[in-house]
Amino acid sequence: FTEQLREHKFRCQFLSLVLGTDDLATPNGYEPAAFADMKLKRDITFCTNEFSYSQRDGKSYPAFRPPEPKLGEPPPKLQASQWLNTTNAVNLDDLLGKVVLLDFWGIDCVPCIEEMPKLEALHTKFKAKGLVVIGVCYGWGTEKRVERILKDRGITYPNMLDKDLQIADLKTGYTTRNYVLDSYPSYALIDRQGNLVWKSTMSSFPEESQIKSLLDQAQSK
């Protein structure tokens, strides 16, 4: 049903979920709080102008959640509202022949910022061999605040501000949404053929051996 509130009209939906079976949280299924009784059903109401739902494999998914990108295939494109540490916008298609490491982070994510020096070290060590590191800052924060964080930590590799989805309470942007991340920070590796070959789970940091292997394999082809 719809409800008029001043000049705005809201669509309301009632969903009955069996905890642990219907997805509204992660690509692998709904994750209830630790104290939740898995045998109980919950009636959940959403009032919004933006959310709609679709069914896939017997699960409910928000329509704004895209399918998870597949390894071995081209990754989602970068959609930036602003670029930093570079004079030109970066396009993944222009980086064919390079190994690309994407770092998904945010200004409110302390672990994200703490990992930046490690990424800068990888950038410095492997740049000449064909590694390109790109930071993707999800949709919160102004250009000046992001710039200050990069400057304070001596970060020189390109960073982008993700294009804002403009949906309330959605802590993501177009690029981060399309990569279907499970935590922050998150990372992804793209080989020289332009295919996504690795994506982190639970903020796992890429091993240097992974990067060296990709660079060596690419050079031998």
C-alpha cells in the first residue's frame, strides 16, 4: 500500500521472513543477530520510495543488489564522481596489460585507513612491473576530507570518490554496490587480460605472492 506524508508518497511492504532463509543482508542469505530464535518468524515492514524486491532461487533480494561479479570475467566498471592523485579519470578498459588492485574503503572505516600504507608499499614496489593500485572510497565524505587522509598517510596512487547512489542509509556507491562486497576494507585483483581473478572475503588482504604470480603469468604470455 502507499502512504502520503506531506509532499512525499511512500510505498509500504510487509514481508514475513523465516530467519536464516530469506536474504536481506548478504549474498549468502539473511544473517540474524546472535540472540535471534531461528525458529521464529519475523514481520518486517519497509517504508521507502526506493526499495523493491525480486525473487532468485527462492530468496528475496533487494532489487538494487546486483548479481555478484564472476571470477574470470570482466569486472564492473569504475563510476566516480571525483578522482584524486591523478589528472585524468581512470578507465579499466585503458588498463589492459596491467594488473589492477582495487581497494574499497571509507573515511569512517579505521581498518581501511590503517591498511593504506601497505597498499602504498605494494604500489611503490610493483608499479614498474605493471601493478596499478586504485582506491575506491564509497559514497560518504567530501573531497577535502578524503584528500586530507591521503595526504596525511603519504598515499600517491589514484583514488576515486564513488558515485553516490543517493539512497538513504545505504553505505555504498555505484561501484562498491556492483562488486557486492561483504565488508570494509575489501579488495579485488584484475589480471592483464582485464578479468576479475580474486575478490577478498571478510577484509582479507591480498598476498604479495598473489600479485607477483599475476605479474609473472602475464609477462610469460
